[in-house]
Amino acid sequence: MNIDKKITDDLVANGISFVTTVPCKQLAGVIEEIDNRDEIYHIPSNKEDEGMGLCAGAWMGGKRPAIIMQNTAIGVTINTLATLIQFYRMPLPMLISYRGELREPVACQVEMAVHTKALLTQLNIPTYHFHHQQDVEELDNILKYTFMSNKPVAILTDANFWGGYGDQ
Amino acid sequence: MIRSEILREIAPILRDQLVVCNIGIPSQELHAIDDQPSNFYMLGTMGLASSIGLGLALAQPKPVVVIDGDGSVLTNLGTLPTIANNVADNYILMIIDNGSYGSTGDQPTYTGKKTSLAGIARAAGCENVVEVQDVDTGKALQDALDSGKMTVLVVKCDSGNAKMPLITMDPVVIRDRFMTEVAR
């Protein structure tokens, strides 16, 4: 299974046509796949809170958005999640690379990993954790759930899910 | 002129557009002067008006006018390269640049000192950047709308706020009536 293609296919099948990204090495493949799809307008953002603003506007304009980012961004976006996405009741699927988990080579990443789920729980954000490659089978249902509930939803994808961090 | 005087003058132009309005006193002033369902008032999240407006402009064809402030653009400077590289010709970013953080007590921002937002926007790659004085805002905004080109409009004006009531409308109501106008 090509995981990058499967994820992108699920986004497209759920009508998602506006995707903003802030890169992570683990997400490089899926970002490239999204960039190559005619069905999706890919707009890289410089910071994740900016990206959530773009998504909020696109959704009010009639498009289904998604954001792809690293878990360190939870530290950047708490105010935006609470006062924009949640306060105005907007749907936002967040595909998040969960750095600092098993098979992580960079020690500093663990420092935000230990806070990631606690912060998402504190924000009452529905959170799913993909650890094995077959966990991706749930993505389609998670996307449907996101647009049913009009909430931000987190999909944490760790290094084991991506098949290891790579050569580093 | 101060911001509220400018808003009062351009209200007849704004009335027919989708407007995304910056957090705090700017939204309170616009709401008090000429509340419209086509106005999206930000009640929180400083800095993101320009981003919300860009997402909206890219997603649908109607003109979008963002009323932003110098302090808010400074807090989200990354927005300018994103705007420059994702051209939406139905997008106008109007920055009311009074050189101060109006909603928090008029503390000075750096745009009242050495920093030029028009210069930063041009360096970011924005192609149509216009800087005007407060008295010329109405003409400059109408020109930008008529041009059909994505425009960053920097309006230099005096610092100061009008005393207006808080917006007590529920955020979901603001958002829902705005989306109804977008889809109309």
C-alpha cells in the first residue's frame, strides 16, 4: 500500500479540496502527493495558526479544508483552535506527524510529544493515533466524523506508522 | 482621521462586499456603524483576518475586503508572502495603519517608527500595493475593487478609538449569517 496515495485518495473522496501544509520530514510524501492532485488547491503556510485562518476562510467560502502539520504546532495553535475553530464551530481535519514517539531519533521532539495528547484532551479535541500502517483504514470514517460534528479533529501519525523515520 | 471616521466614510462601499474585520475595536466600530450579515467579525484570534480573507477569496468568486490593522499584520507577517504567492484577484487587504495597538490602549507599534508595511508587502512579492492617507481611503478602495486585481491597501491615519458597545452576537450566528451571504 502506498500510504501517501491512500491518504490523499481519502481526502479527495471526502470532498476536501483546500489543503494547507507546514512540512515535516515524515509528511514529505503526502505533501508531494497533494501538490500533484488537480482536485486539491495546496497552499503552503508559514505558520500553522496562519494555516488555520486560511482553512476557516475556505470553509466559509464553501470548500472543505484540511491542515497537515507537525505536533509541535499544537503549541503554536491552541489560541486559534479555541477562539476561531471551536468558538465559531468549524470543521478542521488535522493530519499531524507525531514526532517524539517510538523510533524518533531527535531527543528534543520528545519534549512536545509528552504534552501532545494532554493538550488535545484539555481542548476536548477528538484525537486518533495511527501507530500501525493498517490504522489508516480509519481515516475515511474520521474525515466523515469531522464534517458531521463541525469540530477540529486530530489524527496523530507516528514514526512507526510511516515505517520509521528514515536514514537519520 | 481616526479609524472609526474612515469606516463611517467607506461604509457605503463595504455594504455590498464580503468583509472580514479584525478583532477588537475595529469590529466593534464596524458593527456599530453599519452591521451587515456580509460582515464577519473576529471576536478573538489576533492576526488572522488577512488569512481568513485569503482562504475565503480563493474558495469563491465574490470580492472580499479584509479590514486589518498594523499591529495584527505585524503579529502574522508570514501572511504577506502567502498572499503574494497565491493570487486571488477578488481579494483586497486594507490595513488601517494608525501606528498603534488600538484595542489595548494605543501602545505604539513599529509602523509608527521605522517600519513600512507597504515596503514589507512589496518585498514579500505583492504586486499591487497602494499606500494612501486617510482622506483618500474611499477612492482608493473603490479603485481597488474596480481594478479586479488583488490589492494591498495601506491606509495611514491617526491613532484613536470611538467608544462603541461590545459585540454580543453569538459567534455561530455571525458565522452562519455570513455563510448565507457568501452562498447567496
